[in-house]
Amino acid sequence: MTFALHPLANADGKVILFGEHAVVYGEPALAAGLTGGLTLRATPLDDPTAFATLSVPAWDLEIPLDVESDHQVARAALAVLGHCDAPVRGHRIIGEARIPSRSGLGSSATLTVALARLGLGPNAPAPAILAAATEGEQIFHGAPSGIDAHVACHGGVVRFSRDLGASEVRPRVGFDLLIVPTGVPRHTATQVAHVRARIDAEPQVYEPLIRALGSTTMAGIDAVLHHDLPRLATLMNTAHETLNALGVGHPRLDEVRRDAQTEGALGAKLTGAGGGGCMIVLPPPGATKALADGLTRRGHAPIFARIGPP
Ligand code: PMV
């Protein structure tokens, strides 16, 4: 048992480029880290026996880490800190977030990984951080694939599959993406269960869609490595339609997609669990700002992301 939390910890947000949902069934996915996703700071409370508090103002989150609490975030946070054998009393933990919560950008994994780093310290080995974070991710997501926690911990551009784990994808040329939140919250476990129910009911219909999403990931990796943006855009559009066919779309996602197309986007797809959350939009080369401005004029709040080298 350590006696104090470490004062500062970071974790990356993540954006899934391809393979969401399919990754749950063993297919590959491609994801990228969003640097500066969440920073946590821990300071001692005057009363060392009081329950720790956790607040992330950008997420409207302000909770005591009360061991009796049935608040999901409190339970997850306590599970992570408990796994680290770290103190769960006597600290105020404050978070600064660059990504919205519950929108498919890995907010829960940023929280669990950053908490694990508060508990285990900056020099803790990645497997120990991931093992602790997974305790919390299980409370948030039931049976997580692990992709969110991996990217929150390591960042970069990552190919991930359940059986092979993670491997870095290193494009020589990077590209811009705009992430456009719909403002519609959704729950990953509910979306995952929804896909599971469809597959169980009609495996002959829906299993091929899962395999197709996995193949789209592999083609997408090739397009990213060759900086083939038109191909990447086509694959993004196809993946979006496939995810819609799996039942994880939302009218607001398609609205963002139409607006993005009208403003000149090359491609657009939902990212993460769907049912709300965010779209990712691929701008034409050199037109990221113009597209972001156009989307802003239409009432959206795009977030800039660079995938691969600057
Ligand atoms: O929580 P989200 O929206 O980032 O989605 C996670 C990706 C899923 O494939 C839908 C679930 C998983 O555990 O991989």
C-alpha cells in the first residue's frame, strides 16, 4: 500500500478509424491517440481519512470516491486505485479534459489509465498500468476489447486485434481529420449488446458485415500507409454504411455526414460505439480549416486531429 497518489498523470484520448464493433469479434481495428486527452492532478485533502473526490469540470463530473457509492465512475475509479493498492482517501483529484465524455473518444479509458498512473507512478510499466485500467474499463464496458485502454496508454497509430494485441502502424505522411461530436450521448455497453443481439438473431446476415468491417480495416491500413486519401475516404464511407447496417447509426450522425459532404469532405464515418457520439471527417488536402469553418457555420464544433506525423 502506497500512502499518497502521484501528483500528475496524463492519458491520450483515442479515435477509432476502422474496425469498431468488429474488434469485439476478433477482427482488426485501427485507432489513433489524441494527445492531451486527459490530465489528472492529485492533491492531499486536509482530512486524510475523508473519501477522495474526483472532478472533471469539462465532463460535469464531481463525485466522492465513496466505497459505498453505486455511481459507475466512482466504482470504476475505486476498482483501478484498489488494483494499484493506492490510497482511496485523503485526496482531491481534478481532471482537465480535451475530449468530450461518452462520445466514443475513449474518455473512460483516459480516466482509468490516468488514475492507474496516479496510483502506480510515472515509471510504472505499461502492462501494470493496463492491468489496473482494465479493472475500471470492465465496470464501464462489460467486456472491453482493450483497444481504448491500449491507445490511452501508448498513443500513436495502432492496429489492434483481440488475439494479436496491438502493433504500431507508422505512416510516413500524416493527414488531418476533423472529429465532429453530435452531442448525442450513448453507452458503449448498450451498443455492443445491440450488435450482439443482431448477430445472435441472424448470424448469416450480420456475421458477414463483421468480417467486411475487418477487411475494411486492413484496406484502410494500406490506404493510410500509402497516403491514398481518395481510397481512405471511400473506405470510411463504406464502413459508415456497414455500421449503419449493423444498427449502430443515428440520424444525427447522418446529418453531420451530409453537412460534411456539402462542405466538401472527402469521406466521413461514425467512430466508436455509434448510436450518437462522434463522426470523423476527412478533409481534402489543404482544406482542413475551410471545412472546419464550414461545419462550424452549420452549428457543429469540430475537433482537429492529426493522424501520424505532423
Ligand atoms: O466506447 P467507444 O465508443 O470508443 O467504442 C469502443 C469500441 C467498440 O468496438 C464499440 C467496443 C470495444 O470494446 O471495442
